[in-house]
Amino acid sequence: MTRLELADSDWRRVSRKYIVVDLVGTLIAGVVTVAATSIPAWVTQLVWLWAIPGSLAIIFIITLCLTPRRVRSIGYQLRSDDLLFRRGLMFQRFVSVPYGRMQLVDINRGPLARAVGLSELRFVTAAASTGVTIPGLPEAEAEGLRDRLVELAESRRAGL
Amino acid sequence: MSETRLADGDWHRLHPATPLLRGGIAFVAILGVILVNLRDFVINIVVGAPNEEFDPFVWIFEHDFAGLILLAIIAGLLLAVGGFYLSWRMHTFRITADQVEVRSGILFRTNRRGRLDRIQGINIVRPFLARLVGAAKLEISVAGQNANVQLAYLGSSAADELRREILLLASGTSPAPTTTTEGVPATSASALLDRRVNELLAPELAPDAAPPESVVQMHLGRLIGSLVLSGTTVVLLIGIAFGSVIIARTGEFFFLFGVVPAIIGIGSFYINRFTRSLRYSIASTPDGIRVGFGLLSTSNETLPPGRIHAVRVSQPLLWRPFGWWEIKINRASTSEAQGAAGQANTTILPVGNLADVRKVLELVLPGLVDSESLALLETGLRSRGGDDGFTNSPRRAVVLRWFSWRRNGFAITNDSVLLRRGAIWRELVVVPQARIQSLALRQGPLLRRLRLAAVSIHTVAGPVAATLGALDEQAAVTLFEDAAAGAVRSASVDTSHRWRASGEAAAT
């Protein structure tokens, strides 16, 4: 069971610090979700209702354990004519976006990511399903990458 | 009003009947109700019959308010008429060399501009009432959700002329001196009436608008057949069978009343589809393809070249014995006018046989004209699968594609990607490589166990989803890489946003 791999790929990975951001984010989401779903069990005192928060907690713990590997699986590379993006371990996804198709490039900073100086780059094309977001880029790198991509997109601008 | 060129860069006003056509219907209806009531009242006075029911007119008449009320009505009327007139005065548009601009509103001014080289299509809609007075609505769709510039209403012939000129401007040529419009001014009322009747009875597509060999028209029998053999009919039959069983078992007829709304709904669906598709025609013009339909309210739209992002040819099971197909497209703009009327304007061929499909595909995908690609396309439509030019799913995909694994495959031609799916509901998706926005390659745990992968080609949103699952891993990677390279290559040579400029450049 080998994973999908594309030929001659030289992936640039995201910052290791993003593991912490992702871990903390997942942890907060997990605690909130488990707490919210355990309210019915706590109120009604029905034992079997604990199964819902219990199973959710297990899922979140597994996710947390896999987070470092999942973050390491995120990668991107600037090829001569398109941006290639990958993410996912169990559910692998590769996306290729030709530079000329990029309509805009967003930089987002969440509170957690900002604390460790990371940014998130989001690409928008005319297709809603493209959905390419590169998380965990150091701020300077993110801005450099954005400028580079905008420049590339401008030089290869095509119609829709 | 003299018929001048509208696309000359100056501000122009809309058709004078616009207020009446836009909001006037309700106004006329209210007036009608008042008049009907008034008539009863007048009859009552003349005949002298006592009226014991409460009637506002009687009440007004008997309480000496008549003068005051009359005054109020007249004031209201004047205000309404004045408002309509002002809004008509303030609603102006102009077409310059590279954009179309509309100003409207009395207190709250809006100003909307659309760039001509981003035009996705120009639609001329003629609702029945507007057709009667010889007006038409021109809708210029620009890429984006509801990002349309509407000119409602224009004179019928002026709308056609304006569309021609906008397309000419958008195509990238310098506007050639246009021939003067034939429009002989109608002098007498009878001549005017004559012209209206002629316009009303004229064929949907003017015979000189397009070369006749490129025209596809709707076949009446086929249209009826396609409606009878649609999924709705199956649902209807199941419903009837279910209903008769219940009646036979219980002997009660009461619940039938509950079904009445559903029957009305289904009936209006049939009538809607029928009247909309009846005078359907699609033809090739120098500025793109022209799709027209509608019996009472007509609509015809010109899609410039390169505005079609994906095409799906599909065949429901019931249509297969007759060899009928339906064609839908993805496009970058959506028109609200069509969406409301049931059938969205993404259906470009409601029903047609293989010859029609071939013609329409040649129109919408001009890159496919060579015989080899066309043969491949027909294979894609009808073949049962196997070694036929398509790269199909391997045998192990039978777990996921029980019947269609032989047919589930792709092929790449010079400038498009063909995806073939389904053995029972056959369909073929064609995506022009120059219109690919991005591509995705996916593999989940189940697909990995089977050494399969899925590929999606992202285009603008629409009814066509260009996704192919359960492909062999290596084949999927090949498709992903080849289509990505093809998308870049085709996009770099694609100049269809200024379609005539490219032709001129090639000619010189």
C-alpha cells in the first residue's frame, strides 16, 4: 500500500511551528465539542448517552496523534507553469492551479498562528471547488510567495 | 423617436413603454379592479336597485367625500405617473468601446459597469406582453453570480441591432460602419399593427441570421416523447399505481384531494418544458452560438466563442432505445431571468438524436471539428467500453463501479479532456483544456487499498461536474499531469476573449 506520489517532485514543506498551532486548535475544538455533547448525558444521567462524547473524544485523540504527520504531509511547489499543492495522509489530495487562473491571493492570520508568526495563504480561482489553502507559512515567506504568485499570474493572465 | 445607433458612446434611454412593462402590470390590474367595482355601482344607481352590502363606493358617494377622494386618487395617479416617468428619464445606459454602463434610480442612484471583453453571453428576452408592444429585454451577462447588466426594455429591432454591435465591439475589431437600419418608420396605425403581427408570427430564428446547415431545430414528436419518457413520468406512474392500490384496498377517495397540488405542479412542469422547448433552435453565428427558445415568451441568447466551460452529453435509460441525448453546459454567468422559469439556461439541447448532438458539439466546441476527435466522441457516447481509445478503469474497480467499470474512463484530445461515465445512465463530459481552472487528484483509504484514485477537473460552477472516480492509480496520475500541462498550454494560446482579433491576427 504505497501512497500516491508524483514524479520528480520537490516539495516545500510548511513550518514545523504549525504543528503546535494545529495541535492547540484541534485540542480547543475537541474540548468544546466533547463538553457540548456531554451536556445531554450529564443532565439526563443516562449512561449510554456518554457514548457520544466518548467516541468523539477518541476521534479527537487519534487526530491529535496524527497531527504532526499530517502537517508534515502538507507541501507545495512552484512549477514552471502551475502551483502544485498536496495535503493529507489518509485522504490524499493533490491540486494543480495554473498561475494564469489565479484570481486573487489572500493572506489570513488566525490568533494562534499570529502568536507564533505564521500566516495562511489562500488561492481563489473562478472555480469554487479549487480550495487551495497553504497554512503555516512564516510571515515573510507568505508575503514573498504572494508577491511572486501575483507577478506570475499577471504575466500569464488569460481570460476565464 | 428616431432609430439611431445605440452603441455610440452616448447616453441613451430605454423604450418609452418600459414603466408599463416593468411594474405597470400590477397598476393595470388595480385599475381594472376599481373599474369593475365602479361599473357595478353605476349600474346600481341607474337601475336604482338597493344595495344592502357594504360597498366603499356607495359609502364614499353617500358621505360627501366624493370630491376629496377623487382628488386624492388623481394626485396619487399623477404621482405614480410622474414617478414612472422620472425613473424612466433617469434610467440611462451607454456603450463605449470597452464597457457597458447603466445608471438608474431617482433618489438612490446606482451605476453598473461591465467590461465588454468579459461578456459571457448576451440574452434577448421577450416576455409575451413585451412582444405584443414590440419591446425586448437585453441582458448582458458578465462573469459572476448575477453580475448581469440589464437593459429592460428596448425596442425589439433596436435590441437585435445593439446586440450585434456590442458583440462586434467585444470581439476586438474596430467597429465597422454599420449599414443603416432598414426600419421604415411606421406612419399609420395599420402599418404599425402589421409590423407587430409580423414580428409575432416570425420564425424564432431569422432565416438570414445563420447558415442553415448549422441550425438544429426541435422535433415535435421527439420533444413529446422525451417528456413522456422522463423521470417525472416514472414518478407519476408510481404515484398513480400506489394511489389505485390504496383506493382498491380502502374504497376511499378522500385523499385524492391532497394530491391535487402535486398534480398541478407536475402538469405545469410538463407545460413549462413543452412551451419553452417547442421553438428551440441553436445556430452558429460569426459571434458565437445562438440559442433560442420559447413559444409565447421568447428568449434567445448569443454565447461568444470560448464561454463554455464544460459540456455534458447524457442519456437517461428510458431514452436509450430512441437514441436521444441531452446536453448541458457550465458557464461563468447565471441569469436570473431563466432560473425562475424552471429550466435553467444551462440546457443547451433539451433532447436530440446523435446527429443533433454532433452538430451542437461542433458548435459549442469548435476545437473538435476534425473527424478523429468526433469519432472518439461518438465512441465515448455509445461504446460499451473496452479498448476503444479511452483509458478505462481496471477490472478491480468492479467493486466500486458495478456495471460501468468497462466504460468509466477518459481520453485527452488536442484541446479538450473527455470523461466518460455510467453504463446505465450514460454520460460524457467534455472540458475544453483552455477553460480548466484547476485540477485535483484524490485518494482515500478505500481507493488506496484497491490501487485506484479519483481525478476532478475544476471548472466554474454549473450542472456539469467533471469528476472521474475509480481510475487506476498510474492512469490517474497520468491524467492529472497531462491535463495540467494541457491546461497551461491551451490557456497560453487561447485568445477567445477577443475572438475576432485572434482571427485577424491569424489572417495577416
